[in-house]
Amino acid sequence: MDARGAVGSWAAFFWGEPLELPPELLRAYPMLAQAQWRRGGLPPRVGGWCLGRGTVAGIALGRTVFLAPHCALDPWLLLHEFAHVRQFAEVKAFPFRYLWQSLRHGYRANRFEQDANNFATRILAERSSYL
Ligand SMILES: [Zn+2]
């Protein structure tokens, strides 16, 4: 491996690889194009460690969503993570509030998780009513 390759694989270790969502997914859910998508890297693993698992399926940091290396591109999951991207943009000090919610109420009862679940479920339901 040459020096550039080594730097590249270190970068991939931390930040994963850029991921292009399939065009049919973007046609169905155009809002997903507002986020940057990556696969792998450290963030999904750190998120998993916080929950006592090896990895989480996805984690949003700012406008970027990191997906676990082998997780399927499930529309519900992508919409859920996109909801967190919106929370990052709309809620002041979002990471701290998110942590505070998790500490007080636990991961599942965290209001931001519930909002993201509701968003994903609503968009899927709206879309399936057109089909
Ligand atoms: Zn979530």
C-alpha cells in the first residue's frame, strides 16, 4: 500500500465512504437528497457502543448520515435518519438535547427518536397512498 492509500484507508476508517443513493429512492423521497450519505466509518460504531451494541444502523451528524457497512437502504430507516438531519438544523444545541432526552427517558422514549419514527412512518404512509 502506498502512502496515499494508507491515508485513504485511515480516512475511511473514521469517516466511511461517500454513498450515492439509488435514483429510484431519490425519486420516491426527494427530501433525502438534502442530506449527505456515507457508509461505514466510526460514527455508527460509537453510536452502537453507547447503546451496548457493535453498531447502529445509522447515525446523523449535522447534514451527514453515516450508515453501518452492511445495512440495507430501507426507506423507513433513511427517512428516520433524515428526520435527525432536520432536527440538527432546526433544534438549537440538538446533540446535547438529544443526549439529555436519552439520559432522562432512555433511547426509545427519547422525544427526538419518537419524532423521527413518526416522520418516517408518516412519509411512507403518504407515499403508499399515491400508489
Ligand atoms: Zn434515531
